[in-house]
Amino acid sequence: MGETTKQKIINTAIKIFLEKGYNGTTMRDISNAAQINKGLLHYYFKSKNALFVEVLQIGAKDFPPKLDRILHSDKPFFEKIALIVDQYIELLIKNPHLPPFIINELNQNTDVFIDTLSKSVDTPNISFVLSLIQDEISKAHIKPVDPFQFILDTLSLILYPFLVKPAFKKISGLNDEQFIDLMKRRKKTIVDTLINNIKI
């Protein structure tokens, strides 16, 4: 019973935090949505911050290890790009509120967000990513690009459509299913764009 109730609270909190962000969410919102009284909610989580930290830890535990395995694999660099794009797009399709949530929390609750992630998961080491790109450049496998620009290009091409999804759907007339299909087809567009910009 106890674990079931706690999991219900966490699942509810994930949904509401993603929709409303940390500042827009109250413990009452979560207790009402989970259909439990506030006393029981506070029994499991003493504060909204404690619940938020738990949600971040759960939400971040799976993706970074997948990304890290791709980066450290012996696959060719271009194949790594394709795999990373695929993983990111699939993650965002399953969690459509994630991009605006991350942007909002990075701006509104920077310290809590970054500190929680850094303590909870082994996020990919940016130095390793930079060295990986530099190594490809030194071996003349790719053009001598600015590694930071390449990383930003990759993130921008992946994230932007999801950040503007509501407006894009309204303008284009696409429904959710059509938007998802577009994003799945977009994987190849992103990979081709990134590779064509750096291949020799």
C-alpha cells in the first residue's frame, strides 16, 4: 500500500511539474490530482522541493546512460550522430512537455535543476564530447568545425520543433499523430544536415 501510494504521488507529480513547472505547481495541485489528502502527501514528501528533486532524479536516470554508451562505443562518428538523434527524438516524442519544462526550470530554478541532475546521474562529460569531435578533426574525418557550435547545432535542430509545437500545429493544421510522424521522418533530415555540414 505504502509503495503504491508513493508511486502514485510521483507519477502525478511528474505530470503536473511537466505541465506547470516548479513555480506553477503547488502541493495542493498534486494531492488533488492524486486524490489523496495533503497530510498523506506530506508524510511521503516533506516539501515541494523534496518531491521535485525526486521527480528530477527519476526522470533523468535513463537517458544519460544511453547517451553515454553511444558516445563511448566503437561505432563510427556519423553512426553515433544518427543514434543520438534517434534517442533524443524518441525521448521527446514520449515526453512532449519535457523541452519547455527544461528551458523553464533552467531559467527559473537553475541551481536546483543543475545540482540535482549532477548529483543524481552521470551526465555525459562535455570534455569527452569535445575531445571526441576534436579527434575526428585531427584524423581528417570531418571538417575543422567549432565543437561547441556543432553541439549547439545538434541540440537546436532536435529541440526547436518541440519547443514551438503548439504554434506549429496550429499554423500547419497537423494533429498530434501527424506531428509525431513528422518528427520521426525529421530524424533523417537532422542527421543529413549535421553530417553534410562536417563531412569532407
